[in-house]
Amino acid sequence: MSYECILTELRGSGERKTGLITLNRPKQLNALNDQLMDELGQALLAFDADDGVGCIVLTGSERAFAAGADIPTMAPHDFMSAFKTGLISKNWETILQVRKPVIAAVGGFALGGGCELAMMCDFIIAADSAKFGQPEIKLGIIPGAGGTQRLPRAVGKSKAMDLLLTARMMDAAEAESAGLVARVVPADKLLDEALAAAETINGFSAPSVALIKELVHQAFQGPLSDGVKIERRYFHALFGTADQREGMDAFMNKRKPEFKHR
């Protein structure tokens, strides 16, 4: 399928590939408009449905992962038009339906909706050039795609309040120290590092990968006791898979496992 606002391709040399999605509105610093978000949702679901894809990497350009939502298309709305048309809500959260891991490879600016999109991914690998922020307050609005909810969970109340209320940006080193990003790498190695992480994940058992993702998300959505109960059930369930038998037999016989993803 051809797209106008994103680029898609398959990467990797193994049995399971990595779906690479690149945001591609360079003149607008990858500002997120309806067309881009619609196309992004379609591409994510297509890779998620492809049994030959084990992991997805989402990236932008060297200058910007995404500099925010497309403000000129938002500005004309009043409350009722924003509410009735489902502004943001209708197409921004398709990524949350994806069961395979989604890695954000962030270089340059990840601001406003761009920061929120990165936080919807399963983890963030940042270039040393990356800058994160939620500057919506400067526009007389607030974040609308989870910024006030996901950012405190990632960095804690105090730092989230600082970023949200002052609109300041934090660099990659601060973002890593705060827990927003998993690791920081040189800008010229960003995509290579993200693809290498994806290829590592692709080599593991797909049922285990999918359940880890589901359970970690559960940890942020419900009581600890409920999450532990679900974890225990899924732990038991994996003893009914061929990959569990293969993995443990390989360990005991000191060989590399050959997972069949079932």
C-alpha cells in the first residue's frame, strides 16, 4: 500500500522481520495531522497482522521525530466541533491496539503530540540530539493525547508538572535519567540501534513477547494484585507451548533455542 505522509519497509535478515515506519512530512517537521495519523494506524495494523513481522520501529527525521500536532488544522475548531468530530480521539490511539512491540526511535524534536506518540510506543530509544516536551500550555490548551497521564507515570509527578506547566524542553540525557527513554545513542547510530533491538526481540518466542507487552501495560492500568494474578496465569499458560519446551530443553543441553512461535 502506498502512503503520502509515511514511509514503510521491512528490515532484517532473520525469519521474522521488523516493520519500519518513518513519519514523512519533512517541511512540517512531521507535524501530526489526520492524514498522517490515519496512514500510521493502517500501517501499524498491517504489520501487526503480518505473521512474518515480529516487531515495529517508528521513527521520524534527524530534525524531528514529530514536532507536535498540526496546529493550523486544529486552530479553527471550537468545543463542539472538536467534540463532535473526535479531534485526536478518532485516530490517534490505533497504536494501542497493536500487540507486537513498537519501538520509538526518536531524533530531534518530540514535542506535544510527538512526545505523546512516542510515549504510546512500548519503549523509546533516543538520539543524543533528541528533545522532549509538552508545550501545549503556550497555546492556551493542554495535552490531548495522554500527556498529562503518561508523562507522570514515566517521569514522576514533580518533573511532569515542571514540563507541563513551564513548557520547557528536556534533552535526551535528562529524559533517560528521568525514565522517559530506555537508552540514548549517538544520532548517527539511532536507527541501527533501534533495528538491532527489534531484531533481538524477533529472535525470541512470539507468545512470550506478546504476553510480556500485555502484562507490562496491565501494570499501569490496574491494581498490583490483579496484575500479579494475570501474570501468574499467563506464566502457567506458556507451559503449554512448544516454545517453552524448546527453550528449556535448549538451556539444559547448552544449545541455542529454535523457537517456532507456538
